Amino acid sequence: MNSAAQDTVKEAASTVDTKIIPVMRQAITTVQMILFQHLKKSIFQRYTDFSEKEKIRLAGSVVNNLYGSDAVDSQVNLFARNHRELVEKELRDLSKHVAELIPHITDSLRMQTLCDNQEGIHSMPCLLLAKELDLLDEERELPMPSTFMQSVRKLGAETGLVKHIQSSPPLPEQEKTAAKKE
């Protein structure tokens, strides 16, 4: 990553309120879950000779590797170790299989780096890996935390992962209908 991008991340990190970090982490996790869903669907179509569990573990291993996290399920970690070359191949091909998610991956990895920075964790290698894998759009502006969380909420609603939240107050007819139901 170029020094201008690193400076931007450092500058943005200094303005992040620590109270918002848990909420941002939830949004980051939501992007990871959506990425997992998309990748799992792709893997299920391409790896017909793998068992269902192996396909799920492969998708999980790729997402965990990209975000620099360990799986809660020890079997996913074992699968990743035993199939390192396959996981790396999937990482290299990831931008082809989830191209529509690249803006969200870019934003979530940047936000993860900001959150980690606030907590004294060095996670710049995840950004560098994403850049190497063509999953980091360096031309994309770093969004404000609220903008990031709104875009993730919208993506989550579009994919059915989260419930759509009404952003405007209900119309008088809707209020009457809701009151009658109670």
C-alpha cells in the first residue's frame, strides 16, 4: 500500500471514537459473513468432488485468511493447514468470484485496520494481502464510519442477512395499522 494510503488510515484512526468500535466490528463481521455466503455458493458449484463440510471449511478458511482471523471451529483451522495450497489458490482467484463485493471488502478491511489500530493491534498485513490479491481498491475514498455502517446494513438487507430497517418515520396509515395489530 502506498504511503498516502497508510497516512490516511493513521489519520482516520485518530478520529475514531472508541465507543463506535464494537459497532464497526459488527459491520466488518457482516461483510465477512456476506463474503462467506458468496464464496461458499461459488465453491459449491466448482468443487463437486468435495463433501459439503469440506466446501464450507474451504470458504471459511479463505475468509479467515483474508481478514487475518482464526476460525472458532478447530476443524476449519485444521482444514486450512492441510489444504494450504488450495486455500492460497482460492485467495488468488477470489477477486474473480466476488468482484461485486470488492468495494465492501476494501471498506471493511480498512475499517478493521482502523479499529485494530485503536486497540494497539497491527493489521496492516491484511490490507497488503488484499492489495496483492486485487481486492483493495486504493482509489476508493475511505468512508466515514456511519457511511460504512449504512452501506453494510443495506448490503446485508439486500442479501437477506439482516432485516431492512425503515429509515423514515411511518406514514399515518402505517401507524394506525400497527396500532390495530397491538
